[in-house]
Amino acid sequence: VRRRPDIPADIPGLKHVVVSHRDAPLDGGLRERSLFDVGGRFHQLMGCPRDTLVLVRPDDHIAAMTPMGEGNAHDLYRKVVGDPKVCSTG
């Protein structure tokens, strides 16, 4: 959070947060969109390096993980879930 990452805007069904081993500053708007990973415990439990994009379902199941530089959350979401615009019912 000290690098002040550009966090994409949330869209319906997809909320973006940053997990950091440093606490977010009180100013700048990142505090309400970040989680403080005390001692790097989250990354240890997840088994992933820093700078990893993790897609988590509403039931807390990990749906996908990829290095940050290989795409964005919306693209990963569409790859895992499918594009709701092309899904048909019936």
C-alpha cells in the first residue's frame, strides 16, 4: 500500500482489495480497500508470493491465482466464471 497501487473500480460481482504487509495510510483512500497482512501470515497460508492476483469466491473458496503482471481481475473472473453476457438460460 505504500506504493499506492491503482486498484480498479469494483463492478457488480467483483470487489477489489489489496492485501499488504504494511498498514495503509489514513489518507489517500486505500485504507478502506486494503487488508493488513500482519507478519505475512495471509501469504503463508495462501502459499503464494506477493504480487499475486487471487480470485476468491463469496464462500471464501479460492477460484484462481495468477501473477499480477499476467492479467487483471476482471479478465480472470471472466475466464473462471464465464462472460455473463454470453451465458444463456433455457
